[in-house]
Amino acid sequence: MQLHWHTEPLLLITLLGVGWLYALAIGPLRLRIASDARFSLRQCILFYLGLGLTYLAVGSPLDQIGEQFLFCAHMVQHMLLIYCSTTLFIYGTPAWLIDWMLKPEPLRKLMSLLTHPACGGLLFTFVYTIWHVPTLYEAALHDKRIHILEHWTMFALGLIMLWPYLTNSTRVPRRSYGVCMLAIFLLMVGQLPVFGFLSFANEAIYPTYAWAPRIIDLDPLNDQILGGIIMKVVNMGFSLTILGISFYHWAKSEEEDAPAGAHSLEL
């Protein structure tokens, strides 16, 4: 097996173009966009880490392994795009830059609708589930254009799904702690059908992986089960972290709003 790194012009131009536009925005154009904005080295590092991680997910040998040999590798690739890259991009983009991009009112309203936890969560869960239907999944493995579409939709909907919990924007801000906790719990429940479909099947569902040469000591069924476990562990890890942080801040805000002496014990 000969592994390779992707150097397709479209992939490289897209990633380098995004990095160049970001550098322009936080550098020469920063004072024009927001006159009082300061340069944040931390956010800059996070953003470019997101770009690098995105390339590792779709341009490294991981893409070839996930496309031709191992379902679990393909699942790692999807988890990197849905949760890790999106988180780095959200935290790496300054609030003033996000708010400037959302300045047109129609765009702000559209983004507010799409990133509502109910809308974003339902869209992500529906599309993510549909992509795991064997016919569509196999089509993505055998047609590069469909594969690119699959990755773009997973990344974009992952960004929309995580926005209400992570964003620093003031024009389309985070949602209330109560809404976040309910929504993240429902997101965990929403992925259970796909997890069950992958992890409790009696045979390998996707022919590509069932017929693929074994590059490691892992049969197709256990490869599929491992992929399902990776999906659920990453989803649960992110969800429980967000749930815990939301609960902490909610409890803290309740304490701060409580009248003096409200927490004293009566003997």
C-alpha cells in the first residue's frame, strides 16, 4: 500500500485562500473593520491550527485509508471535521470580525435562524444520519465530488451546530444556559440511532470495507463497531463538556442574581 498526501489545486487554494483572507482581516484591514480591535496571538494560533487540522483530516493519508480500507479511519476523519476543526475556527475568529461579516441584517437573521439549537441540531442530526445510509455512503466513497460534498456538509453543519455553545459573536450570540443544556442532551440522544445502526449490526454494512484488504488486524465487522464507538465517544465527550460548562455558568449566574442571605441555612 502506497500512501500519499493530497495536493489537489482546489484543496490547497481553498485552505491557503482562507488563511490569506484571515491574515488580511486581522492585520492590514483590522483598523478599518474595527478601529479599537486588538491583535490576538492566541486566536491567530487557534485559527491556523484549525486550518492545519482540516488539511490533516482531508489531505493526509488518513483520507486515503478511510476511503479505501478502514471505516474507523473515515470516522476519525469526520470527527476531526465536525468537532475539532470547527471549534478551533470558532475560537480562533475574533468577535469583531464575526460581527463585521454578519453586519448585513438579512445575513444576521439567517445565521440566527440556522444556529438556533433546535434548527442547527435537527439539520446536523438529519444530514449526518442520511450520509450513513449505505447507498449514499458508498456513493461518497466512489465519487470524489460526492465525497467533497459530504465533507463540506458535515463541516458546515458541525459549525452551525456548535455555534450557539461556543461563539463569541454579539450579533448572533450564544444561547441561554437552560436552552444549551436541553439542546445538547437532545443532540446526544439524536445520534443514538446511527450509533446503534453501526455498532449492533450482525455484519459489515458497507461493501467497500467488507471487501477491502486488511491493512491491520481488524476484521470488517469490528472495524465498523470501532467506528461507531469512536463516533459516540467523541460526541459524548464534547456534549458532556459543554453540558458541564453550561451548568457551571448557569449555577454561578443564579448565585450572583440571588438576594443577599438567600443561601444561608436556617437552624
